[in-house]
Amino acid sequence: MPYRPQLSQASRPATYPIRATDENGSEVLVEIAGEHPLTLYLDKREIVTLMTLGEAPEALVIGYLRNQRLVRRLEDILAVQVDWETGAAAVTTRHGVADLADRLGKRTVTTGCGQGTVFGDLMEEIGQLTLDDQARLSASTLYALLENLRHYATLYKRAGALHSCALCCGDQILYHVEDVGRHNAVDAIAGMMWLDGVEGADKIFYTTGRLTSEMVIKAAQMEIPFIVSRSGLTQMGYEIARKVGITLIGRAKGHHYLLFTGQHRFAK
Amino acid sequence: MPYRPQLSQASRPATYPIRATDENGSEVLVEIAGEHPLTLYLDKREIVTLMTLGEAPEALVIGYLRNQRLVRRLEDILAVQVDWETGAAAVTTRHGVADLADRLGKRTVTTGCGQGTVFGDLMEEIGQLTLDDQARLSASTLYALLENLRHYATLYKRAGALHSCALCCGDQILYHVEDVGRHNAVDAIAGMMWLDGVEGADKIFYTTGRLTSEMVIKAAQMEIPFIVSRSGLTQMGYEIARKVGITLIGRAKGHHYLLFTGQHRFAK
């Protein structure tokens, strides 16, 4: 049984009905995605305000701390208490976070439709990551996975304005998270992986969103060798994928895809 | 002749060709969008690193400072020098920025697929904004504008992974900017408006992206009464639009749209 911090269970209703007027002048009821500010306090110190759908806030907070390298092991987290009344997520650690003030001071904020990131530090770390080179993915498994993913993303179909991410193993979907921000969705998956003791080494990371630098960095940090996206990629996402040797597949829909990097893990 | 700071002219090539392999095993040449880190130094103090396409970096930097309320008037900016060799944008102000250290220290970072924002301060300010209530938009003008916009976004067609924003007056497009981040595109437009002395009061802000809280806040800050998006909206984007009384139109494509708020400015 993997270690579990004490966690609240504070997921929010995901969509809200509002009235709008369409081009015929008719009043229509539309579902829109929730978007809520959640301010993260790490041992009572304010770290960041995340704008989130609120589907899995505890996993989001844990994954954020993991991907920002503010917490190194799940065991260092004693409790995560999310309270939507105050919009606060209070994280209690076992020993505190060493040099926290110093590390927050150095923070630079990136904006590739992105989020605040300890970017300089991450880029150094990226150079030291090694991904599993034995993992393989075939075109037929990819097609089966894309077909399975079609049955998810139900919130998106109802409300739009959302990004989906999934952690997959072969054609099976282990986690599926939707959020108003791409980065929240991947952070929530990182949190779920820690909570369940799931490793990235033989997994596939799927996203509906674009493969910008930060998305590739986050998948690489989780040691996931495959990234599959329905969308395109940016130059820096491509360069980082090449550098870490990740297998990057874009424009994946139905029986179409473009294989950009890491060809050795992919069999047509 | 409106005041102009001293500006570099450092726009970058927008797309790069790379090789990929498609589902038939054929090698194809694909254009991908540039994504470059640009670190903003305000009077030699590091403020933020923006990940950008680099189409209009000087306007982006000016608009970022404007929308973050770090600079109050264009005349306070003496020079913007962008140097891609070092990835630096050096901004020199006339008098320095009062209490800069204090204001940066208070920064919270929002992530609605967003960027670092002085969010608390902005929300207070939002309550004090008033938008032009005499401005009008008709369905036929909206359709003509959407048709005109179809001829833009050429980079998107080539490379994908981009968001477009435009500032429009009636069915005419005054500025059109694409970037890897929605927020960069709107910031660049804010910068262009300052540089050309263009007011927002009778304009339409168009975006391909979703109407999250920050997009609505930024349009309202520029005092633009109309927001039109090809995509959907989030609950907080909706709430803020209602609060400031902005006219919000989503899912606008061809002869379709959904009118969400500010109905009094819109005539079918």
C-alpha cells in the first residue's frame, strides 16, 4: 500500500449552465467550464494561485509541487487540505522545504500559454534525465489508444474551453484529467502518479494541447518516453524533445499522426 | 505624431521547417512555430521570461508592462532593446518604477493556461473600469468581420500551435498578432495600441482562444467593450464579463455565434 498524505476530497462541480442568445435570437442554455482560483500555501507560505476547473485539486497541488521540484518525495507531504470557501490549498510538509524563500525569489515566469516555472533550474535538470530506450509503441496500439480516448473528454464536449491530458499504458487509459489549463491537467496527472506509486517509464502521455516547451519538459520530468498530442508543436518543444530523446507524436487523430522525434521506439 | 520610445526592430522568422514521418511512413517537411524565451529586464531588473513566437517583441514587452500596470504611460518608457542573441529585452524607463521590488514581491502567478499576473491588484481595478455604453455592433458587421478574419492567421494554417488575436473596428482589422501564447498576443496588441495612440473604447477584441478570466480582464483593462472569440468561455470569464458589463460573444464562426453578456450593445 503506497504512502498517502492526509487529503481532503474537494472536487468541484465541473460545469455550470448559463443562458446565451444564438444567431437566431433564441435563448439557449449553455454549459460552461468552471474556473476557480486556488491559492497554494506551502507550510503557510503563499506560493501560487492556480486557475483550475477543480476536478482533482489535491492531486493538482501535489503534482504542481512535484513538477516545480518544490517537494522531492510524496512522503515529505503530510497533508493537503483544499477549501473552496477560501480558495485555499494548505499543504503541510514533514520537514519544511529547505531554502524555499531563496528558490521562490529566483522564480522566472514563462508564458508559452504556460505557467510560472522554475525554468532555468528545470532546463539544467533536463540534460540529466534518461528515458527508457526499450519502450516500444506500434501504430496499431496508437490507433487503438486514440479510439479509446474518444470516449473520454465528455466535459469538453459539453462545455468546451478545456484541455485534456491522459496517462496511458499501451491502449489503456490510466488517468484522464480535464482542466482550463493544459499545465494543470498534466500537474494533476503527476500528482495522481505519485499518490498511486505509478512510474512513467513505460507510459504514454497524451494531451489535446499543443506541445510547447513546458509540456515536453513536464513529460520528460516524469520520465515518460512517449508524448502523443492531437495538436501541433513549437520549435522549442521539438528541440527539447530531441535533446532528451523523447518520442514525440503530433497531429494524432483517427489513423493519422506525425512522428517527430524518437523514431527508434516507434514501429509502424 | 504620437510619442515613440526608441525601439529595436527584432522580429524573428516565425516558422521553421522540420522533418517528420507520417502514418504512411513517408518523410514530410512540416513548418513549426518558433518559440523563444525572452527575458524582460526593467531598468536592469529581471521581471519575467516570456515564451514567444517573436513576431512583435517590442510591442509585446510594452504591452506586457502596460497590462501588468508596471508602467502607467508610454511616455515613461525611453527605450526597448530586444536582443535575440541573449534572449533579452532591456526596457529603460524615464524615472524608474516606484516600489517595483514591493510589487514584484506581491505577485501571484495564475495559470488558466495563463501567465504571471498581479492578479489581486487587477481584480480590484476591474471594479473601477467603465466601458463605453454607446458602442454598437450588429450581426451583419460581425459576420463581415469574421469573413475578413479568415484571410489572416496564415501562420496558423502553416504551422498550427498558435493563437491569434486582433483589434478590430467594425469589420476592419487594425492589428493582427499570432503567438504561441494567447496572453502574448493580447499583450502585443496592447503595446501596438499604446505606440499608435489607439483607444479601445469603440473597438472589438477578437481571439481564437478561450475566454478565461485573464483574457476578459485584459480586454476590459484596455477599455474595449466587445470581445469576440471563436472558442468557448469559462465560468470566471463569464462572471467578470458580467461584472464589468462587457459584450461577450463566443463560438463565433461563419454565421454562428453565442451572445453571452452585454446584450444592450448588440443588434441582431
